[in-house]
Amino acid sequence: MPTVKDIAIRKPDEDEATRCKNWPIWTCEASRFDWDYTETETCLILEGSVEVSDRPESGESVSFGPGDLVEFPVGLKCVWNVKKPVKKHYNFV
């Protein structure tokens, strides 16, 4: 089963960032919730601050924010801790 160590976080190149702008936008206020990935999600963070940890708790977590391109693997079970309201472009495959 994937863990948060399998989440890929990087800065997109200009072409990738342009493609992401065609994806839908999702927003969320500061909150904490469980999430299970049944598909691979790629997202470009526009605003906010998020920390994602494993579920069940492993002590591991990753954080990301504006300008980060993040890919979540299918099968990941995690907890999203939205520390500052987030706005992102997203795409599921």
C-alpha cells in the first residue's frame, strides 16, 4: 500500500503549469479530513498550505504549498490537514 513517502512533490516547468490551468479548480477552508485515493491525482497548488499524513498514523507526513505540483498515488489512505485555505487545479487519471 502506498504511503506519503510515495507522494511526488516538485515545481512544474512552464509547459506543465500552463496545461494545469485547463484543469478544474478545487478550494477548501482550513480543516482536517481523511481521504482515500481510488485514482491517481495530480494537482497544482495555487494558494494555501497543506500537510498530508499516513492513515493509519505512521509518524510520516509531507507538506506543500503554492507553486507545487503534487502527485498522489492510487491506493493512498491519508489525512489532509489544510493549515491555510487551499486552492488547486486538479486532474484524476
